[in-house]
Amino acid sequence: MTLIWVDGELRDADAARVSVFDHGLTVGDGVFETLKVADGRPFALTRHLDRLAASARGLGLPEPDEDEVRRACAAVVEANPVPLGRLRITYTGGPSPLGSDRGDAPPTLVVALSGIAPRPDTTAVVTVPWVRNERGALTGLKTTSYGENVVALARAHRQGASEALFANTVGRLCEGTGSNVFVVLDGELHTPPLSSGCLAGVTRALVLEWTGAKETDLPLDALTRAEEVFLTSTTRDVQAVHRVDGRELPAPGPVTAKAMRVFAERSAADIDP
């Protein structure tokens, strides 16, 4: 029986309901975090909760009660034992009038957990014709307004890839639908800076700290010159890319293999780095 935390209590999945007027449903007015759970232990919980609060502030929502969110996460993980899982924290504007104006109701908090399979060591990606707006109101916030990602990811799947990569409005390499991207150029490891419009990924930050990678403003066509490419995200960790569009790459190459090894060792040594 799956148990989900909804507004202060665990509920059976069949009884876990939010209002049809919830602003997260009607206009995408909400923020979220996804955490990897391995053997009952959420990874990098503090970093994820810090980003949840920052996203809420950026969207103009009251900051979530961190103690409540921690209690909710612990209760859901304990109630739903899985060897490997995806823990999803969703925090929305709560029941509101139809339209963009918020109401007076308190925010909605939902925490749920589902089991996942281990990710493959390598994957394929495609570039897409749409762009990230590095100057948008939601830039850098992890919000529930994910329609663009749904469209781009569906295109990637139709082309036999697991991820789609975006440029920003000025043609610079930015990010994936749910991942950050790293490239190796002349033997050195680079990833786009936050000024590109990409999300400040938790795994991205740890890889930067643990590998000495550089934040570099890169054109999208750096992907055509890169010796290696890899993705980072909560559920991917460090995942080598063996194909970008029609271009085959060594996967994992030596720089990627080292990043994979370092991340595995450091994350295993500290569950909340």
C-alpha cells in the first residue's frame, strides 16, 4: 500500500487528494524537488530543501516549514520501503481563484515516493529547436511549470534518446529537460554557468566541487566538438552520453569515468554533503 503525505498526514494513495482549484494544478504555481532514496536514505536532503525554499521565495510563495518537510520525507520513506526510489516534494500556492491571482488558503505540501530502476551507464541525447529564456521570471527556479520539458522530452524519445538539450536565447549551451550537461574540450571539463539560464542542479554543484570542473559560457555547437559529454541529475548521478544527435562519442571517456568514480565514492561516504 503506497502512502503519500498530503498537508500534514500520511494517506493511502487512493485517498491522497488536493483541491481541483489548487494553483499548482490550474496555473502551475508551485515548486518541487526530487531526491534519490537508496536503502531508505535520501541523498543530499539539506541541499534540496535549501533549493526548495529558494524556489518558493523566487515564486513569491511563503517558505515551506523545513521541519515539517523533513518529517514528511522521513514518514514517507519509512512507510514505503524501496531499494532505490524517487522522492518527490511538491509545494504549491494552494487552493486559489481560477486565474493567476492567488487566494488566501495556505500552500499545499505533498510528498510521495516511487521505486525506480538503476539508470544505464550511458545514454543518447538530442538537441531541440526551442530555447531556454535566461531572463525569464522563472529562470533558475525549480517550478511545476514543466510543459516545455514535456514537449522536448517527448521529441527526444521519438528520436531514441533519453534527454533533450536546450540552448538559451543567445545560442549558448544551457541544460536538459531535467539534467545539467558537462562537456570535455581539450581534455578539460566544463559546464554552462548559471547565467546561461540553467537550473542550479544539486548533482551539478557536487560535481563542480568534487572534480574541479569549470563553469564556462559555451556555444551550443560545443557539443559537436566535445571529446566527451555527460549528464548530471538526482536520478542519473553522472551519466555518460554515447550519442549527441547523430554523433557517436566514447562513453564513458576517461574524464567522465573519473567523474563517475569520484561522485560514487564521495556520495557513498556522505549521505548529506
